[in-house]
Amino acid sequence: MSLKAKVHVYLKPGVLDVQGKAVEGALHGLGWGDVANVRVGKTIEFDLKSADRAAAEAEVKAMCEKLLANTVIEGYRVEVA
């Protein structure tokens, strides 16, 4: 059985988001001046062969801790369906 995993990785609060600031500046320059506090993250999606959703979720969390997220400065959220 194959499950779909989706990992959302984002910078932790208080960590300077240079890319978010650049996007915010560009949006302001295009006329959307009401936009504030832009944060940019990434989404990683993949298939995982597993019949046990709970075990798959634990496995994806382990992947995040070891590779997919820099847990010093990034947080993450896992979805398995």
C-alpha cells in the first residue's frame, strides 16, 4: 500500500526570513502595500510504501529530524494520507 506524504518546512519565529522580506518588498512595489510579515517555506511531497499510517507518520518525522528540516532554525508539519 502506498501513502502520500507531505512535509511543510518553515522558518521558526524570530529567524530572519530574507526571502520573505524580498517577496514582501516586491509585493509592495507592485501595489500591494497592505501585505506584511511575509514568510517563505517549502513543501516536500512523496509516496511512501506502508500499510500503517501511524508508522509512516513516525518515519516521515524521523526523515524531517535527520534530513528534510534544519531543526535549529526550521519547524515542520507532516501530513500522511
